[in-house]
Amino acid sequence: MSFDLDQFLPYRLSVAAAQVSRRFAALYGAEAGLTVPEWRVLAHLHKSEPVSVRDITVRVNLEKSIVSRAASRLEQEGLVRKSGHESDRRLIALALTRKGRDLMRRLGPIAQDFQTQLTAELGPDAEGLQRALTRLIARDTPPK
């Protein structure tokens, strides 16, 4: 049996993730001019804030330098604010500003609509895929 890249699950997951991410990026990019890292930082902050760049890096699966650049651009746009971390002076905490929260209120329905569309495309396979992804993600998620 020879190796077939087109049937290699890690490769297929990566390709599918990139394609879905590009489709979604076109939507929030058109609405707000955000990059993928900027969207991920905003979305994570919307869920839980204030959060350090280090914590965001782990959560959104991006390099620290990419998260830092995204955070700086978002700060310049008035969407996030930086402050000292409560317990570790070496860390910078990020939080949404009012403008950032307003933007996430606009983008939330776009994200939900995209999720609904994607779930419809997957049809009856959507629920099983969600369960499988949850297992894969949980396996490599560090404990809190």
C-alpha cells in the first residue's frame, strides 16, 4: 500500500480548514476589513477578557508575533486596549473597547449565519463532524 496524500486525514483537515477559513474571512473582511489573526483575537476577547497575548496565542493557535501584530493593529483602530496583566507584570492584557464590542455585535450574526450555512452544506454529517472535532481538540488542549 502506497502513501496517498489526498487520503491522508491531517492533510485533508488542513485543506478543509483553510478553505472554510478563507470563505469566512471574505465575509468579515468585507464587513470590517479584518485579517484572519485580527478576527481570531477579537473573537477570543469577545468570549473572555481581559486576556494576555500569551493566552490568546494558545487559544487561537497562532504564533505570538502574529497575535502581537494583530493586537497592535486592533489597538491602533481603537478596537482593543492594552494594559498591565493583573498577576504577571511581564504580560500585557488585552480587552475590547466599546468600539470593539460594537464591531463584534455586528460580526456575530455574520458568523452565526456562516455557521448555519456550513452546517446545512454538511447536512446529516454535521453533528458527527462536530463530535469528532471536539474529541480531537480536547485531546491536545492543555488543562486550565
